[in-house]
Amino acid sequence: HLDAWERAHRESDLLACGQIMLASHAGYRDDLGLGAAETDLLVDLITARGPERGFYGARTSGGGCGGSVVVFGDERMTEQLDDLAAEYAARSGETPAVLSGSSDGAEACGVHEVIL
């Protein structure tokens, strides 16, 4: 069980990591001129939900046909992914694929969980 100091420190770390992801997304879009309107929309929808709903940050990952968006959040976020996908579909006209968890390769090689 986390005491008040530990909870505040953890929240501060989560906010800082989320801001780094959002800055990375902005740099990809603004400084490099890469990305797509669809990924920008999704990052905006995630940002609007905010840390109070478990969404700390997001960024485009990969390019090509628009890329993907990696979302940084806590356990509260997972309950809202279907609603997020539905809002994105309504606003963009595109049907997103929500991938959650790890791949078979990660399972075979092991994963690292970061707990702040």
C-alpha cells in the first residue's frame, strides 16, 4: 500500500513521462513534418481525457501508412479504450484496431514492467 508521499511521487513521475511522450509526438509532427491527421486526432482525444482518467501521454510510433499511437496510462485507462476507439471512429470515419498487452515475442523473451 502506498503512503501519501509515494503516491504523490508516483503521480509526478507518471505526469513527467506523459509530457515527454507528448513532446516527442509534437516534435515528430512539427519539427520533422511527419505523422498524419488521424494520429494527431487520436493523441488529441487521449490528451483531452487526461491523467484524471488514467491517460498520461501518447505519441505516434512508426510511419508509413499513418503509423500507430502508443498510449501511456494506468489501469483506469484500459476500461476506457473501447469508448476512445468509438469516439475516434465517429470523428475520423476510420475504424481503429486496439492492441493491448504484449506480443508472443515479448512473452518468449520476457518483458520488463516499469513501476514508478
